[in-house]
Amino acid sequence: MSLVAVFVGAALATILSSLSVIFGDRGGLSQALAVLALVTAWLSALLYRVPTSYESLFFYSALLGPTLAAMLGEAATTSMAGAVAAGAIVALARPENPVVFLLGLETSIAASYAAIALGSREEARDAALEFFVASSMATVLIAIGLFGYGNEYSYAIIVMGSLLELAIVPLHLWGVDVVEKASLPGVLAAFTAPKIPVLYLLLALSAKGYEAVYAAVYSVALLSALWSSMVGASSARRPRSVLAYGSIAHLSIPLFLLPVTTLSHSILAYYVACYVLGEAGFIALAYSRETSTDAEPVLGKGIGVFVAALLLGLAGLPPAASFLAKVLVVLASATSTARFLAALASLLVSTPLITYSYYEALRMLNASQGISKQALFVLVFASAMLIVLFPFAPMR
């Protein structure tokens, strides 16, 4: 019954999102339909019976990204946010079922494509086309692996598709282009909800005997985290570049968790929640800078405190929850001394670089003339939650 509720809710949310786009010229009606779509997506997730509290974090994180993106006020993203979230919820509900997973993932990707294509930037359609082509190729690879799943080769194909969908180095250039060209609320929706089911799938299907695949993924993840943090640091005065390469670095680190351990799923859920909050806070500031002209000053009335908390969360420094998330990933991935030392060295090198790039980018964004009320809410919420979640890390 709970799975039926997810399907019905996802279908209804997708229909409402589509109607919101169709009636886009009627502001009030379009916005009401968009809100109903998001509410429906949230209700379908709440009605689904999740085995553990940490697994529910996957669902809430997949909902939170599009919801916060919708709050930033861009019409296209607001309209499609419900469908983006609903598709991800369907994929998360049954990752072991190829038909259900692919249906949900493609729904989320298609809705993300619409959110980007209908965005306000001139280059939005180019960005949407790149996103759709890359994500479709990734989905095809994942589908081939899922329908033939049962051995190391099929799992390797799933991994290849997942790396492309996550825009992991060296399959990352399409993701950088999308972030550079697309409207930022669309980026927030597209780079959170559709990515979470893919990460979850890799852990859900992992099994003994895939050691060669795990070793290859581990090496690629280390390279991706180091490379993206170095390129991000070299582009520190361009906030969109910092966002693109910072996102790649953040999505590379949870791949250290393969093969799974006892705490892998709960740690990944905790890490994903921190990732979504960090993306939302940074994009809120960046989007406000690009669109606001007469809002109140960013640094006024104690807002600088939340910007500082956001920096700690993005860099993975204490007392932000993302610090514990990274530490737990390293500890959980330490199936051997060599793996532990490699992961630790990667974080020790990449963390200062990421800190520098985000510091420079946030310093530039703080020089902005103001921040909109919607962006202010998203910034305060994301920054506060990055600190509040610190004591709730899955220690056992």
C-alpha cells in the first residue's frame, strides 16, 4: 500500500507540475499548482514506510533540494520542483527493481531538464540539452546493467553510468557547463534530487566478489576529489566555477564507501543531507547576487554569522555536520590500512583547497549589494541545519 501511495503521489505531483508550466502566464494559479505538487510529493514520501530513520534521510534530502530551489522564486524551477522530487522518491522506494527505479529516475531527470530549459538565462536551453544528453546516456548504461544484473560486469556498467550521472572526473565536463550556463535554482534541483537515488543504488547493489570494481571506483573517486578541489581553488573568484567543482568534489567522497560496511547506508544518508544543505545555502547567495538589486545588505543584521556557518559546512570543518560526515566516510571506508591512508591524504589535501575556494567565492558574494527575502530564508535554514545536525551523526 505504501508503494502505491508513492506511485499515486508521484503521478499526481508530475501532473500538477506540468499544469503549473502550462498555466505559467497566470501567476497565481501556476504558483498554487506548483505548491500542490510539492505538497503531494512530500505526502507520498511521508506515507511510505521507511525501515530506518537514517534511510528516511534519503527521502527527505531528495525532497529538500527541489523544495529549497522552489523557494528561491524562479518560475520554471518552482513549477517543476514537485515532479523532480517525486521522481526521486519513486526511485528511492525500490532501487532493486529496475523498472521502478528507472521510471523514477527518468521522471526526475526529465523534470530537471524542463526546469533548466525554461529558466531565465539566455544559455538555459544549451545547458538543458547538455544535461539531458549526459543524463540520458547515464540512464541507458544503468538500465543495461540493471536488467543484466547478477555479476561483476553488469555492476561495472551500472558504476560507469552512475559516474557519468554524478559528473565524476573524468566524466565531469558536462556538469561544469550546466552549472556555468543554467539558472541556479534549476541547478539546485537538478544536482540534488536525481543524484541521490544513483548514490543509493550503488550501495544497495554492492556485493562480495566485486573487489576489482571497488578498487577502480576508489581510485577514480580519489582522483576526482583531488582534481576538482584543485581546479576549484584556481577558479576561486568565479562563484559558478567554485560551485561546479565543489559539487563534484562533494559527490566523489561518498564513493569511498564502496564496498558497503555496517554503517555505510546511514553514513551516506547523513552525508547526502549535508551536501544538499551546503548546495542550497551557496546557491541562495549566488542567485541573490545575480538577480537582486535593491534587497537589504548581506552582512547586515547578523547575516555574516550564517555565511560563516555555511563556509564551515561547505568546507567540512567543525562544528559543521559535514565535518563528521567526511570523517565517518573515511573511517567506514578503512577496510585496509592503504585505503584509510589514501582517503585521509585525499581529505587533508582537498579540504584546504576547497576551504580557500569557497572562502574567496563567499567573500565575493558578500560584497553583493543585497540578498532577497527568499534567498535569506534558504541561507539561514541551510546554515543553521548544517550546525544543528552535528550531534546526530550515525556513530553506531
